[in-house]
Amino acid sequence: MGSQPRRESADPARGVGAGRDGAGPRSPGDRRPPRHQRQHLPRLRQEHPRQARSAQPARGRGGRRTPGTAAPAGRRSIVRRAVSVPSVGDEKGLTEAAIGQAPTLAGALDVILELACRSGGWPVGHALRCTADGTLTPGVAWYLADRDRFEIFRSITDGTDFAPGVGLPSRIASRGLAEFVADLSADASFLRARAAAMTGLRSAYLVPVRGDGDEVVAVIELFSTTQEPPSDETVTLVDDLCGRLGQVIERERSADALQGSEARRRLIFDDSPLGMATFDVDLRLLSVNPALCDMLGYPAAELAGSAIIDVVHPEDAENLAGLFRHLLAGHITMVRTESRCFGAGGRLVWAHATAWSQGEADGSHPYGVLVIEDVTAQRGAAAEAAAARRRLGTVLQQLGELRDEYRLLQAAADGSRDLVDARYAAIGLLSAGGRTFGTFVHSGVDPSTARRIGDPPTGKGLLAALIAEGRPLRSSRIADHPASAGFPDAHPPMTSFLGVPMTTPAGVIGHLFVGEKRGGGEFDDDDEDMLSRLAAQVAQAVARARSDQREQTLRAQVQRMVEANLRLLREVRPDSLLQTVVDLARTVADAEYAALGMLTAEDGETFERFLHAGVAPGTAAAIGRMPTGVGVLRTVSVNRRPVRLANLREHPAHRGFPEGHPAMTSFLGVPLVAGGRVIGILFVANKRSASEFNDQDEAFLVTLAAQAATAAEAIPMYVARADLVERLTSTAERLKAETEAKWSFLGGLSHELRGSLSGILMSAELLRDPDLGVAGGQGSQLAANIHTVTQHVLSIVDNLLDLSRMDAKRLDVLLQPVVLRMVLDEVRTITEPLALEAGIAVDIPVVERDVLVLADPLRLRQVLLNLLHNAVKFTDAGGHAWIEVRCSEQEVRIGVCDTGVGIDPKDAKRIFEPFERGTDAKGPGAGLGLAIAKGIIELHHGRIELSSSPGVGSQFLVTLRRARPEPGRLDLEDEPELAMVPVAGRSAAVLVVEDEAGTRDAAVRTLEAGGYQVRTSATVEGAIAALQDWAPDLVLLDVQLQDGDGLRAVETLRALAGRPDLPIVAFTADRLRDTAERALAAGCNAYLLKPLSARALLSRVRVLLAEVAAGPATPTP
């Protein structure tokens, strides 16, 4: 329920643990300044908000409050003894000062952490204490150079359970060796990776502290925002400090053995800055210390002897009393809880209480010891933050319902005032040049003042600084700012100011700012965070509104253009107008099919003429006769109004189309009316960009049908004027120009996929049909063919997914030190058979094992395979393709070269764009590989360059950062064994939960071939039933099942199996969404992406079972 008391600095600007007198001022280069000081305008050093609310009372010797001083408001600060610290250069002097001037363990830890951090430039230091059972207790001491920035990391660390063998500090304690971790995110033992990433901590140096018996008694963690290892001087100093710290710990242990001394107990009890008390089995207070009296506002004589429940809120009293009775009865060893207490005058105090029992050695005469910390201020701050989040949610909900830009901006400006409690707010959207405001909306200004203000601010002075820097700007006093001008004379006066940019992927589009904090205060970090979050949502909403407006404008322009062209065609050649109407209907409505049927005058049900678009000639011939005017087409004719359907087959009157007609789902049909009767029907089917047609499509088709009806009446009068048909063709071509590149790409992609699928189908049929007489040896070759072609299809799908993720800014790389030799070996293994078949010589060097690059190994292999496959593909038989590797201290340059056809210099930039290929490119290809390769390398912070000569060859040069070897890095070249891992002398059991029958069958056959016992289920319900009488050693769990989300069943499956550590592996084909993060958050041990090979499945299952057999492990993707 709580954590150990935290020692906080008396000077928050210097960080936790930096508040001792005599240490001298910290130089600006020692640490990164807090966020509120990282601005272009000068700021004065400020007190922490908790200290600014009330002055700290004076204290006498030993931390006792001097007579006559009032109790402080909110949380109590801890006053430390002054410690003089010698210069940083005098390492021996530093050590002696740490031990000599801080005789207690807490004091020594504080000084040692500060000395270690300051000497090596570490912004965060932390000490953990080892207990007798091997557990590490966090939060013993902290050093934070920037409290605001690293407070969340400290909070998460203090709440982490470091049981024996769990976490990075436990690894250090068990090994007894210091270790530098260059990349915390890549270390599986580091449980706080997300918290470290949030605060920018990237590396750590961990050192064990040994006692006299050579046992590890503590662990020191030093964290850095860089990945630079500590210098030799820093290592020597830290080792010396930790050695002396071990001596202090041993001395304190010896002193603890003498705790029978009443004087020592009273010293700790009376001088504690936290409230302390003892209580008996009747839950009456036996003694109380001054700090508790100050906290509650009662004299000691009044508190001592009173019942605990008399000072506790009635809603908390019963639960607290029960816990304390269990404690004194020996049922539990410690109580940590938060309760509400009544102070003097009925004042409510939130208290974090920690209690344990003591007594004689034989267990007799037990009594309780209670330590209480006042957390009322933190509770109030948390409630304040929750209210702010609710206000932000309300504003965002209002914005989501608006599409008009001005109303959206006004609502956002009004909401921002309430959000940060400001008197004035405004939103300015930048003009085309990006230096002035084109649109400016006020909030908090009455209409008459708004009229006097007139035009938007000029974008000078303070606003010019805001625009130029493109980042948040905050000032507590505008008049003192060197660029305070820029607001009109009629503008309301403002003292405090906060402005934040509104940013979209295209850049900064405007700024949101507030002025004059209510109550005369200034805007703080929380205000800046809330306003920044609101500004981001407003920017998205503005971009969305503008996109909608552009789409509506474009549709209106298209419709006006179509109407103009149709009017022209009615005058010049209406005989070809009807076919043009059909083509335009298909193009503008984005339909797969379109058709126009002209009804006979006799019965109004038979088509005398039928025109269509989107139907291939062969299909048109197979259709044969024209549709009849019955079914849904008759419904359009009889009702004389449009019919729009999401699914034609679900309509009761879907008849009327020939058997050979293409299948149709979505449908939109409108009548052609002339002379008071229906003369025809225009319809479109199967919208390509959505599941059904919309209101705009219907409005356009109605207009088009009216124009067609008018033209149809005039056809006999204009059949001789055929010379102007080209105008209609030109209009149609202009309308289709926007989709040419897409259709070119889709045509190539269709060719690739259908060709590959044809090979798979034929090979599968040869294997399946015994009448085709495939011999046993040929079957293996056909299976290999299927595998090769399937891999090709999979690579096309992966490329499309990668391109989608790149467009959505969701393609991630996991950078880590990678052995380049391993990647090149894999590339050689995959490429050499292809090159041998093409008659191309391939040369890939064998580099030294110590050549490491900072890369994602899978993505690096993907890039090199793509480049080398291109080299082989565009090199004639007898040619040569090779890889060159050149290394420097900082970089590794990998060149992929060939003696192929080369690339024209004018194509050098274009070929790195999606869907683009070289002018002379031949053979299959979709134009995606180089674009994806370039995007991946840029995510590595590297570069890819091309040098080529047509007819001579090409070189693609990839430059990456070189990585240093990680201490204790696993040998990645060891191929994992596929042998089954036995469990308790038996074959391991695996439960496969998968609803796709083919995948489920393949997984079962693979696992059984590996020697595992396998049961299956297609649903979560079936999996639960299977666990009623069977205990698997591992569960392979599909994420998307027929009866729900598989991830929601993780805890249930483990509970039924009676094993909290039951390995569960998420199994899914979803690469686009955040399924991996959801799986790990749900408690899965690993995450597997379909499709994967049989060997890969067996390898991952074996590794997971081996990890479980070895002990607790951290989930890995």
C-alpha cells in the first residue's frame, strides 16, 4: 500500500539528494535544466510548488521543531545535516567526507550517490538494500538532477517488486559484479524499460556493495540519458565509494544488534520527521512522537492513551482495526495502507501508514510500531489532475462533433480557458507564408473589445518568438520579456502568458495561447502539458475540417465540369453522349461496374439499348442477352426515384440480371425521366473505395441521369455532327488521370500475385491428384516450389504492409548491436541458390565477428536481400554481383554492387519513390522494394546512396552507425535446438487455441513432429473446458477468435491451470495494429506473427519452455 519514506531536497532546483549545505552551487553544465527553464526568455530560479505554499518552520538540534513555530501545511520536508563536500577532483577526499560527515547509512548513501553522480555526469542515482531472503528493497536513497523530469521513473521504481532473481539489480546482486548496460530497452532483465524511455534514460552502470563477509548488501544504480560508458576514473571512484559504503552498512548492522538501548530508540523515535507511535493489543496508543502531534495538531498527552479508531475516519476505522489485530496476532508481518484521520478542529488528514509488530524474543508482550506520512497534499494534487483530465475530455468530445472550422476554433479557445483557468485565450492559424496569422479567434473578450482590437495581431514581439521557435513558450511576466510587444493597443492587459504550437504531419499550422492566470498566479508544467495535448487535437480537427472542405470543393468542381461538358456534347454529338455518361458514372462514383439501359416506348420494361463500363469484352460476350426491366431495375422505373443498396443480394427484388453478369453487392440506380415518363435507367455497382455508395454519389448520378435524358431526346437531331466526339474523350481522360498511377501499380501487382498463385495451385494439384502420377521424389520438389512461391507472395504482402505502416508513421525498428557477419551469412544462404539458377556469380565477404552495427537485424536483412535480389535480377547471365564492407570507428558502409544494366541518372531519385521503377526495368516487380529500403535505413538514422552507369553496373551504398559490443551479450550465432524440452520427466504438453482450421492443423502436426503432446480448441470456451481435466505446459493462443478476443482470456486460463507462470504465446497475423503491445500488456510471454515456418515455431516453443524451467523471465516480443 505504500513505500519507504522519501528523502527530499530542501532545494528542488538542485534535485533530490542535492540539498546539503556546503556542497557549493552546481554549475550549469552538470545537468540538463528543468523543462520550465528551457526557454529562450530568462527565468528566475523558483521554489518547488509544495515549498512555495508555506514557509518551512525552524528546527532545533536533531530536527526538532523549535518552540512557537507553527505546523507546516501539506507534506513535511526533511531537514538534513549539512555536509561539506570537497572538490570533485579530490576522489579520496570525497570518500572520506562521505563517511566522516554522514555517520548514518542514510546520510552516507545520500552523499555517496551525489558524489558518484556528479563525478560521472549521471542525472539519476538510486540505492537498493538487500534483505536476508535476497529481496532488494528499492527507494533506500535517490539522487535526481531534475526532479520534475525523473519523478515518474522514481515512483515506478519504488513500486517495483525486486524479488530474488527478478530484475536487473537482482542480476547484479546474484553475480556480484559491476555491469554497464548501454541500451536499457534491449536488456530483457530491465523491468522499467518503459518508464526509462518516457524520461529519456538510455543506459545504466550498476555496482554491488559488499559487506565484511563478502556478501552483497546493497546495489547502486547510476542512470544516463546517453549510451557512453563510464570513464576509468569514474569506475575507480564509484568502486571506492561503494567499498566504504559497505563498511558503513556493516557498522549499522552491528549497531542494530544493540537496539536494546532505549536511548537510541528514543533518539530515532523523537527525531523522526515522520509521525511515529506504538500501540497495544487493545489498539490504544502507548506513545507518540512530536512529528505525529504536529501532523494531527494534538498535544502528546491527549493522543497517548487514546484509541486508534478515535482519530480515524469511521469509513476506514473497521478495516484498519482488523489489519492491526491480525498484525499483533502474528497472522501478517507488516501493514501498509492509506487512511483518513481527523486532526484538530475536524481537519481531514490523508495518512500513509506502515506498521509492524515487536515484542519479547519468545513472542510475548507484543506491541505495534506505526510510522505515518502525511500525503494530503499529494491526494489533492492527484484530484486536481483528474479534474483537469475530465475537463480536457469534455473539450475534446465537443471538438469531435464539429466540422465547421470557425466554430471548431471558437469551441477550442473557450475550452482552453476553462482547462487551465485563464482569463483570456486565442487561437491563430498561420497564413500561407507561415509568419503571420491569417485567422484569429478570441475567447474571454466581450464583443465591443473584440471590435476595437480589429485585425489579428501582427505576429511581432512575443508572438513572433512563438511563431519562430515552433515550441511552447511561457512567461510569468510579459512586461519583463524583451519581446513583449505584438498585441494591439485595445487588447486586454495580460501578465502571465503560455503559448503552444498546433502541429500536423505537414508542420505547424497555428498557435494556441492563453493569458492572465486567474488568481494572479503563473502557468505551470501541468498547464503546458494540458494545453499541448489540446493543441494537438485541435490541429488534427482543423486538418480534418480542411480536408472535408477540399473534398466537397473538388466534388463540386467535378460536377460543374461534367455538367459543362455534357451541355457542350448535347450541342455537338449526343449520339456518343450515352456511352460517355456510363464511363463518367463509373469513374466519378468510383464503381467497378456502370450501365445505362434505354427502355422501349411500348412496354417500358424491355431494354432496346444497353451500354456498360467496367465489363471485359469476354465477360460481355458471356452475358449474352440484355438484362430485363424487372426486379430491382423495375423498382427504379416504377418508383421513379433512386434506389441505393448496401447489398443487392439481400433485396427481395434482386432479379433481372443474366446468369453471366458479374456479381454485384453495393448498388445505386436512378431513372432517366423525359416527357413525363421513364425512358431509361442508369446504375453503378460495387463501390471500390467503400462498402456502399453515399449521398454525394447519388446526387451526382441524378444530375448525370437528367443530362443523359435530355441528350437522349435530342439524339436524332444531332447524329450527323460526329466531328466533335474527341472533346468528350478528352474530358474523360482528364477525369481518369488521377488514378493512372494506381491502376498501373495494381496491374503489375495483379500479374505478380496471380502468376505466383498459379504456380502454387498447379503444384498443389500435382501433389493432391494421384491420377497425375507424381513420383515420390518429385513430390519433395513440388513442395519446395510451393514454399518458394509462397515466400514470394508473402514478401509482396509484407512490402504492402510495410508501405502502409510507413505512410502511417507506424513502421518501427528495434535498434540493437547486431553481428554483421551473421546477417551477411543469412543473405548469402538465401541468395546463392537464386543467383546460381540465373547464372550470376555472387560474392559476399566473411567479415570479422567483432564488426557490430546498430540495427534491427530483421530489417537490415530485409534491405540487403532486396538490394542483392535486384542486383541479380538486373544482371545478365555470366555477370557478377557482390557486397563490399568498409568500417571506420563510427560507421559501417555496406555496398551492394553489380555489373548489370545500370540505372539512368534521371531515374536516380525517382526509383526510391513508391510504385516507381527504372525506365529500362523489365521483368516482375511492383516498385516498392527500394522505397521501403530507403525508409528502413532512414529509421536507422543511416543513409542509402546510389552510384550507377548505364551498361556498366550499379552500387547501392548503405551507411549505418557502428555499435560497441555489449557486456555479457549472448552469442547470436548459436542456432537454437529444435529438440523437445521434457517437463518433469514427460513430454511437454501444448494447448493450441486457433479458429482457422488449416493453421490449427499445421501447428498440431508441427508440434507433434517435435515430440509434444497437443490438444486443440477453436474457441476460448473450448480452451477453458480443456483445462478442467488437463494441465498444459504452454498455450499457443490466437488473438482473434470466433467467440472474442483471446487476450482477455489470459488470466482466466492461468487461473484454471493453477499456474500463474503458465507460458502463453499470442499467435496472430495482424501486423498493422498494436497487437504486440496489447499481447505483452495482457501478460503473454511472447508474440508470434503468422505466417512462420515449422522450425521457427518449434524453436520459439522450446526456448520458452526452457526459460520456464530455468526460472522467472521477462516477457519478450
